[in-house]
Amino acid sequence: MAKNKQAAAQDATTGDTGGDAIAPALRITSAQEGRWRAGVQHTRLAQLYPAGAFTPDQVELLEGDPVLVVERLTDEQYRAAVEQAAAKAAQG
């Protein structure tokens, strides 16, 4: 049975993965330069990761790390952040 749009929007907002769903897109910033977590070295500069870049278990690990600031992003928020970063890079 398909979820209704409101339930799907709630899942995207809360990050409810429903079991076998893909983990959400993330923006991760580290308070400690070079922090390693989930196989990735994190920096003080915010980094964007698309949905599915990490497993749900890795997302849980990342969110539990007190040195990292992990923001769950909807697909729309992720696209906007990528576009903003590209525009900023193009400006030099």
C-alpha cells in the first residue's frame, strides 16, 4: 500500500527510514578538523552528502557523535544547497 503525500513528507522531514529505505541526504560539519566517522574524514567546512551516501546505521552513528553537526535534508533542501554551493564556487 502506497503512503499518502503527507506521510511521505513527514518521513522526509523526520528521517523515518521505514526499515529498508535509503538514508536521507545530509549536511555534516565537524567541530574538530579531520574527524573520522563512518569511513569519511569530516572537516569544519560543511559537506553535503546525497541520500543513500550512508546507511541508516551510519547515519545513527554520525548523529550520535558529539563532535559532528548532522543535518538531515529533504531532496529539495539538498538540491538547493548543491545549487547554492555551485553558484558560490563559480563566483570564485
